[in-house]
Amino acid sequence: MKDERQEIEIIPPGEDRYREETSRIWISTNGGEIKFVKLGPFGAFMLAAGTLALLGMGFFFLTSLFFILAPIIAILGAGAYLSGLVGMGPFKRLR
């Protein structure tokens, strides 16, 4: 494989030209512009902090939901067990 160096093309703002045969950028015909920029250290830190905050909130919500639902399910299970011992409920034998 040959390492080819290509000439850097700088297009000034306001000039609407590109060479189709050498362009590796996909251009949409019915939308706005999308710019991809490299993140600096601060931008990468902010992106990571935002992602961790969202994950943390999701984890907090799910664990809080578990801690609320676990005792409710345990109480319902204990009630079903005790009603079975007493002989009440829909699962008693018909005589």
C-alpha cells in the first residue's frame, strides 16, 4: 500500500464549490449543514461528565424503583403464603 499525501484544500467561507471526484464528504440536498469538529480536552470532559450524569440518574432511578417494589412484592408474597396456610384463597382444594 502506497502512502499518498494529498494537497490540503482550504475553501473560504461563502464560496460554494467542491470537487465531486475528490470529495469524501457526503452532502445532503434537502437539509441544513452538519459540522463535525474535534473535541478538545474540555469538550471531551463535558461530554463524559454528561454521559456519566445520565447513567448515574438512570442507575439511581432503577435502584430506587427496586427498593420501592421489593418490599411490596415481599409483602404480597407473604400474604399469599399465609393465606395458603390458613386455607383461604383461590388455590384451596375443593371438597
